[in-house]
Amino acid sequence: MKSGHLIANRFNGDGQELRNLVPLYASANYKMGSYEQKVWSAIWKSRETVWYVVTPYFHGDDPIPYKIKVYARSTSGVIVPNISISNP
């Protein structure tokens, strides 16, 4: 497990800002990367404006999120539907 960015570094997500970092297993971090690539393409290849929401979900006081929800919408439509990524 390592610290993962909720908003990726390539989107100017601050790696020093604790609100942007959560403990992630490698499998969850990998899945998030595939969705980030879709958003990146919409921004840089298509030059679209993107609304991007990443939300961690926790059980009680557990500091490790059990899932991350990702949603992204651009000016031309949904890029990433409201998907859940398990963080085993």
C-alpha cells in the first residue's frame, strides 16, 4: 500500500496536501490511473473543459478508504461514469 493522489499530479493535485492523499493498494491506484488517462485525453487532446470529482469513502475512523468514486464530465458529455474503485 502507498499514498495515492485523489487528484493526480498531472492535474496539479498537490502531493504535499494531506487532503489530496489517501492510502491506496496498488490495484486501486492502477485502476484510478486508467480513468485519469481518459480525463487527460479530454483535457489535452480534445481541449475540453472537464468537471472531475474523486471521493474517498471510509468506514468510521479507519484512515484507509474502502472505495473511491470517480466521475468526470466534459463539455461534450460523460467521460467517466460514477464508478466505484474498491480499495481492498
